[in-house]
Amino acid sequence: KIGKIEVGEEPEGVKLSPDGKRLYVTSEVANMVHVIDPATNGILANVVVGNRPRRFADTPDGGEVWVTNELGGAVTVLDGAKNTLKAKVEFKPKGFRPDDVTPVGITMSRDGKTAYVTLGRANHIAIVDVASRQVTDYVLVGNRAWGATLNRDGSLLFVANGLSDDVSIVDTASRKVLRSVPVGRVPHTAVIDD
């Protein structure tokens, strides 16, 4: 525990590395990720990423940190050891203009092999093979897909759809939406306490 932040309980735009030695913070206006040493509060690096960085996910070993770029239509991959830019994954679902592809939410499977990215106004999630950084599928969910989280065994993905006021439940094996559950107005983030 560092201050009030624990691994897995970070607020939006903040991510603590699995070993607790690096704190990642997005700067949406500067299009940067700031890497901070929590022990000294010193800045280790300022990494320029895509347009409007929002949320993080990391590989289980902390070797890679993925950050969504809402207005850049992509995810930026950072090297967790070197605090440098490593790669970029772009999203281009058919039938959508680049301005409609607005990645916000991201979650990664426990084994670190698959990343799930919500595409905002594009009303889809992207499924990405982490090793190859290739998009393997797009799944249509509700309107304005924002937040996403996996259940404990990774068999179900829950996607909060802000403008359709529901949560889509996706079977990760078949990559199909099982059902949509109406919830309150403008859901933003999904969290599972299991």
C-alpha cells in the first residue's frame, strides 16, 4: 500500500506497477504518462503517448503498461522497465470514421495474453493478442462503451455502455454478447467484487 492507493484499487488515470515501485499517471492535456517513484515522489519519466490518454492495464509481470488514447484511436504500449514508448495498437473497426473510435476502458486477462479495449463511440470492444499486438476481433456491444472488467476466471467480460444505459455481458470464449442488462443512467465503470 502506498498512501491510499493499492494495486488493483487505483482511480481512473492512475496505475501502480505490480511491484509497487512505479506509479503511472495520465495527463490528458499534455498527452503524457508521468512515471513516478512512490518512495521518493520523484518523476522517473515523462512519456509522450497518444491523444488524450485515459486508463491503464499492465501485463502480470509489469513488463508492459498499456494506456488507452481516447482521441487517438489507439493504445500506447510502454516498456515497464525502461519507462519508454514500445509500441502502438490502432483500432479500425469497419464502418466507423477514425473520429468515432474513442478507446477509454481497458482490461487484460490474468495470464496477460489478451487485452480488451472499449471503443467508446464506435460501440464495440476490441480484442487484442498482447504478444503480437494484433486486433483479433471486434465485438458489437451497447452505445458508448466505456468501462470493462473481467470476472475472476476470465470467462465473462462486463462492459458499461454509457449511452444505452446498460451493461453488456460478453462470453470471452465465443466472443458473443450473451445479454445486455439495463442499469441506471449513463454507466461509466464496471467493477466486480468476487
